[in-house]
Amino acid sequence: MAPQEIKRIDQRRFKIDLHPQVRQLLLDLKEMTLSHVEEGSPAAKRIYPIAYQSSPEMEMDFERLTREPLTDLHRQNLNIFESSLSKSELSEDEAHAWMGALNDMRLVLGTALDIAEDQEAPDENDPNYDGYVVYDLLTYLQGMLIEEMQAKERG
């Protein structure tokens, strides 16, 4: 049985056991995601909530008030993720930043690939197949981190 990639080791620490190639892939995804965030790319649209779909004027006001603080939060999570990616253990604060960063990377990649919630993985010959595999990896790591964060609550 393969080792669990993310495992809570006590109330405030998590063990991270990722293959070096996975770490490099995650670093590359972090860079891609950050560039989409910094550029205001359409691929980053899902990481910014829409509050007023029926009122463009109110939505513009909402975005004007929230866009910069949300961008700062996304940037901060991605930078903490990068600085802790080479570690074998994460603090609880770093794990929370990982949660945000993994979510951002997953949403940006999913938007770029136009992945729908109930969509099946494409055939191996599809040009987007590798992207879907990476999307599944991000989903898997995020799910594992959620489970381990909830392990604290279970005891």
C-alpha cells in the first residue's frame, strides 16, 4: 500500500509525502495560477464570487470593494503554498493556505479546460486528457487535506 500523501500527525501538524515530480508539477501549477490571478485572466473568474447576477451595477460595486482583498488572499495562499511545498511537515496555518491554493489551482485549471461538474474524463487521445489527470490529482489532494483537517474534530 502506498503511503498517504497528506496525514495529520498531531493537533497542529501535517505530514506531506509527495513525489518530487508531483511537487514540481504543483509548483508549475502555482505559477500558472498566480499569473492568471495577477493578469485578471478569464480562467481565474471562478475564484471570485458573483454576488449580484441580476444587477450589473451592484456587481461592479461588489467587485470594486472585494477584488483587491480577494486577490491579496489568493496571492498570499499561493505564496505560502510555494514556500512550504518542499517541506515534509506543514503547520495548521500552512495547511489552510494549501487548502486555498489547491482550490484556486483546481478552479483555474477547471475553468481553462471547461470542466463541468458532472463531466466524465475524456478519452486518453483527447488533447485535454493530461489536464484532466492533473485536475483529478488536485481534487484528490484537496479531498485528502479536507479529511485530515476534519480528523482533528473526530479526535
